[in-house]
Amino acid sequence: MYLIENPVLQRELLVNLRMTRAFVLLFFYLFLLGGVVYLAWPGEGERRLDLTTNPDAAKRLVNLFFVGQYLLASLMAPSFAAGAITGEKERKSYEMLLASPLRPGAIVLGKLLASLAHLAILIFSSLPIVMLCLPLGGVSLYEVLAMYLALAVSVVSFGMISLACSSYFRRTASSLVVSYLLILPIALLGIFFWMLLEREGAVRLFFSVTVLPALGATICAVLFFDTSKRLLHPPDVGSEGREVVDLEEESKQAVGLVIQRDQWPDKLFAPAKRSDLLPDGANPVFDKEMRSEIFAQGTLMLRVVIQVSMLLAIPLMAVCLYVRSDQAPWYISYVVLFNMLVGPVFSAGTVTSERERETLDLLLVTTLSPGQILWAKLISGLRVSSVLTMFLLWPLLLASVMVPYLWPFLHVVAAYLTIVALTCLTTAIVALFCSTMFRRTSTSLMTSYLILVALFALPVAAKFFAQTFFGETAAARLIDELSFTSPFSAAHALTIDLQSGGQDHLPPNWSSFYRFAAFYLTMNALLIISMLRLFNTRWRVSE
């Protein structure tokens, strides 16, 4: 019942591996990795079978290949596993699954293996590509096998973390964002130690084949038994699998953030449910979204997001804002990454949820204009992501007041705040646009993440690749000029130069910030206009 005759595993494998996206994803995954190897391959004057006299180029190529694949697998693991159990809750088949003769362990194992099967195909299909790098020298077969062992252990661990999150939440969006918040710091820490031990091949090999598998097995075992126990005694069944939220009881049991919806300033962030009639002229969509839509399922996800983000922010803010203030762009990059993960969650389901509840037609036949509907949806989602992001910006404002040698750079701090504000606005608008275009919240959310990764992270990766393998060529300079679409590049273009004595001057790279602001202001305006036209022409007859 666990492997051979596991109906959950068989059904999930048939559904996942036969989908069109499985073949499309495999093609683009291999195309991207193959393109990296092709572009970084030594030129005609350097190409030979053995580069043992100068193996640094081969080592850089293999390390870049592995790190890129590791990041891609880390980003894709939650997308496959975070909706494994929440999908059953959303389809209202959760109780039937628990009532089946299957043991909870068989359900969890079936969901885990089915979620990771597609990733396993992607990883092992890339093995022939990396084997092409072995004739270049500098990297042995054992190191390559150790890399893939470390990659496999990490992917299984990340899948188990995502599956555990899926058992704690009712919605896939909540499970997905918490999974990313837990997995990305671990993945970045793993990459940091991997690159740190680049010159210590024996030590890195030892950790890859001994310490990492033991650590991954421990994490998977603990989470597996905890998830199985949760399915054996589920606290979220009844009323078709919906959790009944008692705000008073939740406040008593909550650890960390407790939202008092009838007190200031909490009522600005999460106003209490309305107990009186709606005033004349008020926007009912805005009132509904503000008061009940996001907080209808409790505040567990919000508490986890705030606690994890602040825990990670404490060492970063200590180093980047107070010890080494010239490293402030790294803290801004952390804030941008946080909003990039959290922002789409609160906006990607604003329109698709109306479709899923079959209330979109009722909404469109009201007297509300498309503009009233859209700005209500946008503001309601933007307020939550912005408030959560502002929690991480208070240390920057505090450092600007408490650290005297930052006072001459207040204009740079203002630019940092502008970058974060534009990032918050962009993530919300992109997610709302995807929610307008697609029918399912999960599809809308994943498409939002893909677009944001292409806009924010891909230019930085292309810039790093060009600087590593092309140096000061014209192609590298062109890629550097085009990286202004990334808020990470815009933040690092405004480094605080403590050696300048606080002189007021505009560094040459301020142009990157100006282009970044102009690009996203224009793009966001075009997206809003497109959504208004869609509401007028696609679903509603223009007057």
C-alpha cells in the first residue's frame, strides 16, 4: 500500500506527468542549462580535451551549472509539493481521502514521491549536459556525483518541508509562501557554504556524502512522522474540511503576532467585520476585501511570515545597517526578496477566487465600474503586503536616525525606500493582472512568480554570468545596461560610500535608479489600463 499499490501515488503520477506543462517545463529547463554550458564553453583558441594546467574555467563552469540547477530545483520544489494536501482541501476531497483505507503514512509518502517525480526527471535528464564538462578537466567524476547526491537530498528535504506546510494550511497560496520563506534561506545558506569550500574539494566531498544526507534524512523523518500524525488526528475536518475560526480562542493560543481588529492601529490593517449597514456611496467590494476576505482563515500564515522574516532580518540588519553601513544594499535586497515572495499571495487570487466561487458574473452585473472593482482589489491586497514589508523597513529608518555618518546619505535612503515602494506596487499589480487573465488561483500565483523572477532575478543572473565568462566585452556591457529592470541592481547601484566624507554628489550609477523608476511606473500604468480594457471588453459590454 505504500509504493506498489498506492492509489494516491499512481493517480498523482498519471495526472502530473501527463500534463502539457510537464513537457514544456522539461524543454525549457534543459534548454536553459544547455544554453549556459554552450555560452560558457571555452572559445576556439582555448578548446582542448584537457585543461588541467588551467582548470579554473572548467571549475567555474561546473560550479555555475550546479548552483543554477540547485536554485531552480529549490524554487520548483514548493510549486510541486506545497499544494499536495491543500489541493485536496480546495477540491473538497480531503475528508474522503482521510476516510479511505489508506494509512496516513501511505498518503504522505504517495504525495511526496508524486510531487518529486517530475523534479527527479528534470535533475537526472541534466546529467548528460554536465558530463560534457568533464573532458575540460579540473573536476572529477566523483565531485559531479557528490553534487548530484547533495542536490537530490536537498530537493527531497525541500519537498518534505513543503508537504508539511501543505498539511497545516487550507489554501495553496498560504502553504506556498511559507514554504518559500523556509526553503530559500536554507538554499542560500547551502550555496554560501558550497562556494566557501570551493578550494577545499576533499572537505566539500566529505560533507556532501556524509553530513548532508544525514541531516536531510533527519529533517525528512521528523516532518514525515509529524505530517502523518496530523493526518491521523486532523484538526481541520468538519464542515467540508473548513476550519472554523474563533478569533478569541485563536488569540489565546497564538504565539507572536495577535491582531486586535477593534483597536488602533490594528484596525487600519485589519478592520473588524461590519456590524452595521454599509454607508451610501461606499464601495462594497473594497469593504468586503478589507474586512473579511484575507483574514477569514485566521492569522496563522501572517504570524509565521512575520516571525520568520524578522528572525532572518535581525543578523542582516545588525551587519548591513550598523556594523557595515556601506553594505546597506544587501539589506534592501533582502526586503525586496521578501516582498517578491509575499506580495503576490495577497493579490493573485483576488479575481480568480471570484471565478472559483462562481461569483464573478454577479459582481460584473452590479452598478460598480471596472475601475471601482479593480482599485478595491488592488488596495486590499497591497495593504497587507506593504504592511508586512514595512516591518522590515523600520530598522533602516532607525539606522538613518541613530547612525550619524548616514545623515549625509539621506537621499540614498529615500531612494532605497522608493525602490521598495515600487517593488510592492509592482508585485501587487502583476499578481492582480495574472489573476485577471487566469481561471485558477494556483496558476495565477505561479505565473506571477515566473514574471517577477524574470523581471527581478534574471537580469542579475545574466549580469553575473556575463561578467564571469565574458569580462569587459561589448555583450557584457550591454547586459549590464539592461539589468536596470531588477530592483536588486538598482539598490546596489546606490551604495553608500563612507570614504567620500559625506559630500553631496550624484554617482554615475544613479541613472540605473532613474531608469528603474521610469520603467516600472510605465509598466504598472500599462497593466492597469490593460486590466480596465479586459473588464470592459472581455466580460462586460462597453456602453
